[in-house]
Amino acid sequence: TSGDYLSGFLQGTRQALYENQRDSITVTIPKVNPKNVGALIALYERAVSFYGSLVNINAYHQPGVEAGKKAAATVLELQQQVVNVLKQEGSPLSLAEIAQKVGADDKIEIIYKILRHLAANQKNIVFHGNVGQPVNLTVSYQ
């Protein structure tokens, strides 16, 4: 879906920035509504413009976009692997177990973000436990 691609671009961009030793932040909101989305847009518009003026750069020049697209494709492949593993398992798995089964032990955070995206978009992903405490969370496919 287009939501899957957008989620893939988000995770891919984060990964591309990380691999180039560039910091990023991800803001998660409790509810998507006009007020929250408008507040986020206003926040980022001001933050990007203000920071660009502080360091005297064109903040809207984006040389990392292509790297983000490539990384997004990798995230979408990982998403498919994660879903396949969960479909094959009969019982809930921890994030670490999922990462191990897909051969991505170093990508637990990305797997967590993928699963949160899938669950939010009603893709048959069920969390067991508190999603705010990923270390104790298990996940299954229903």
C-alpha cells in the first residue's frame, strides 16, 4: 500500500542518516487528527528554516533523498520477511526472536517500527504486552 511505502521511506531515511553518522528524531503522536498533524507541520517548518538560518545552509537541499529511497526498498524487503516469519509461527515472538529469524539482529528498532506501522494499519499484527516497553513485547500474526 502507499502507507507501506511511506513507512518504508521513513525507516529507510532514518537508516541512511544513521549510516552517515547524522542524527535524526522520530516523533510519535497518540492520535492522527487535524490539530496534531498541523502542529507537527508547523513545528517542522519552523525548525528546518530556523536551523538552516543558524548554520547558514539551504536546509531544503536534499542530497540524501536517493539514499533514503534505496534504504526504503531494504525496509520494505525486511517488512515482507517479518510478516512471513510471523505467519509461519504458531505462537507470539519477541522482537529479538523475529530479528534473529530474519537474519537482522542489528535491526530490532526498525523491526519494531515496521510492526507498529503494520498494526496501526490493521495488517493482522497483534501485540502482546505494552507497546511502550518493546523489550517485553511479543508479536503474532492473526
